[in-house]
Amino acid sequence: MDLQLLAALVLGIATIVVLVLWTRLDAFVALLLAALVIGFVAGSPATDTLDSITSGFGATMGSIGIVIGLGVAVGKILEVSGAADALARKFVAALGRGREPWAMAGTGGLVSIPVFCDSGYVIMNPLARSIARRKGAGYVTLALALGCGMTLTHHLVPPTPGPLAVAGIIGADLGGLILAGLVFTVLLMPIVVMYARWVGPRLEPHVVPEVREAVYSSVSSPVSSSVSSAAAPSGSPAAGGDDDQVAHALGEPPTGGKPHRMTAGLASLPLLVPLLLIVANTVTTAIDRNRQGVLAGADDYEPARVAEVMSFIGSPVVALIIGILLAVYVLLPKWTTRTQVGGWLAQAAAAAGLILLITGAGGALGQVLRDSGVGDELADTISSWNLPGVLVPFLVASLVRLAQGSGTVAMITAASVSAPLVVGLGISPVAAALACCAGSMVFSYFNDSYFWVVTRFTGLDGLAAIRGWSGITTAVWLGSLPLLLIASAIL
């Protein structure tokens, strides 16, 4: 490989790692600076590098920015309306006694598709505590199963922002990625439950006294209540934030009339309808192409009327617009004011803002890699190795995750590096996207904010936290490796 181009790639990735770890700059600025470094070291003219950054940023935002914004908005309404809690309780009731870890892992996986896992964990953790209190044991097992169930879909299934961004950067079919991500989630779920059941009883004696008292006492003491509040992020339900107060207020109308009751069927509509529409679009198009004998990606494809209609209503933008309409007009009671809804959607937009910027910067980095020739050179080099192509984005995502902690940044960085290589690696865009997403699950530890959310709520410190949470995330990361090798051969 050309040493100058290799140096450009290495220095670019090193720039991201160093800036995120040891400076006050965030991943957005780090990705943009890395793009400049790569262009400069690769010898590209400065104006060409700037053009690549702006065009890459704009193209990525055009394809995925609206979808991320809408997805986060749907998640916010699920959160404040109590829909996420209703889904969780339905899962527990459906699976029955003795299967509580499965119920918590499944609940976490479902809730974390539209809701950020940090917020989702805060919302769902009281249910894990309630189950453990009734059983008199098993809190660590339930807490770890819940947290890692959320990790699976947070990393693997759109419309979670990270996988959405990866699909946009790599150019993977969104419906195909949803289906593949769901299959991966189902196949990896037994690892979550088995590890939680194995390590949970061993770590139960290590739960800090304050959390133990809060979980297993029938009435929480002032100390345990303060600890629970301290463990929760500001504005979260456990911290007594505004959203929690409003969400509880939604149960009773201002006039004292009939209270608003949330059923699991209603709660699932804003989540399932968009997913089903997107998947139906993918399936309908595939069937129609097969009927016409037109290969995917061919320019001479003219969709039949049904496929054309489905391509419209099953497009991610339209599907998620339908989802947000269902969330606002089905989940929220009729007495909810426009001001309240506007405030929640504004909070969702604020939460999505940094993700959007990081996603766009990832697209800019990928465009610089393409235009500078680094991508083509790396593809030619890797193609001469015996390494399976799908392992390249997987390992890049893993290394970035270990270095800086954020799974979203890791998968977006891996997608940016891998996008120019997909054709040369001989893998499909969906397989490459899965590799980016799965690789970013490895060994969550101190530099990951979700590590602190899970371990503080679970009451684990030090080595116990590493054995519990870092261990379970690494277990699903290892479990995804053979699945990726199979997927790369099939997709």
C-alpha cells in the first residue's frame, strides 16, 4: 500500500481517538478535523478537501437526517406517554414466572429501538426492581439482562440513530438492515440471558448497600431514595424530572374525568407500523424485481403499481411521519396541550442534534477517504489478504469503541472508513453495515456513558461492574462474529 495514503488513514483515525479522549472537543469536531488531516497528508488540494467535506456532509444529511429526527421524536412520545412501560409490563406478564430475565431482555430490546438506551434503562429499571423485590432475589440478573437487551437493538436495529446513520453512510437498504438486525438480536438474546443468569448470582453479594436496600426493602428509606435520584441523569424519571412528572400526570385528566389507560397494543403502534411499512417496502420491491428479472441496483427497473405505492408509504421518511402521528394522536390523551407536545418534541430535537452532526461529519470523512484515494488504495490492499472482508469494518468499529467509548461514534467512524471499501471487500452493503454495528458493542467500560447508567442503577462498582457489564457486552460482541461470517456469505 502507498505509505503516504496509509499514513493519512492512520493519522486520521488517531486524530479522532486522541481528540475525543484527551481534549475538550467532541466527536463532531474530531471527525471534521480527521477529514482535514487525511486530505492534507494524502496530498489532496485544500479546496478539494473542503469540497469533499461539505458534499459528504450534505449528502449524508439529505439521506438520513430527517429519519433520525423523526425516530427520536417517536421515542420521546413513547417515553413520556407511558407506552414504553406498558410494553414492558406486557412482556413480563406474557412470559410468566421463572422467565423474568427473558422478559427483561426482550423488553429492553423492544423499547430501545425508538428510545435512547440511557433513557430507556432509566424508565424500565423500576420494573426490574419491582420483580426482584417480589422474588426477594435476582436483581443483578434482571438489571444486566435489561441493559444488554437494550444494547442489542440500540446497536443493530434502525431507527436507532447509530444504525440509521451507518445505513446512510454505507448505502445499505434500510429495510434489509432492519430485518437482519432483528435476526441478529433474536439469535444473540440467549447469550444475554445465559450470561446474566450465570454472573448475576455471583455479583449479587457485591451490590452496594444503598441500592440493595432500595431494591429489596418494601419501603425505600430516605437514603436509598436519594441514591436512586443521584444515579439517574438529570431530568430522567428516577431523578424526578419534568418529563416524569408530566408522564405521571397524563394518567388523570385536569377535570378529574376518566383516566388515560395505556394498553400494550396501543403502545406498540407507533413502533411497529413504521417498521412494518419499511420492511414491506423492501419485500415488495424484491418480489417485483424478481418477477421482472431485474437485479438490485439496475437502472432499467420500472416498479409495478403496487411496488410504487409501497416505495412511497414504506420510505423511511413517510413511515416515520406516520409513526409520529400515531404517537401524538393515539398515545397521548386528548387533554394534552400543544405546548406540552411541542416541548417534548423540542427536547427530542435537542437530543438528536449532536447525533445528526456526528452522522454528517462521518459522511464528510467518508467522502474525503473516497476522493483522496485512500479508500481505493486500502481496498486494493485488503483484497490481497486472506482476511474475510466483513471483518474489516467489524475490527475498525471495535478498535474505535475501545479507544473512545461511544458505540454510535464507533459505528459511524467504521462506516465512514468502510464505505469506500465495500465493493473491493466483496461484501454487500447490508453485511458491511451489520459489521460496523456489531463491532461497536465490544467491552463497554469507563469511557462509555451507558456503562455508568447501568452499573450505578445496578449498584455495582469496580471489578464487579467490569465482570457484569463489560463482560456481557463482550459476550454478545463475540457471539455476533460467527453470525457476521454467515451473513456475509448469504447477503
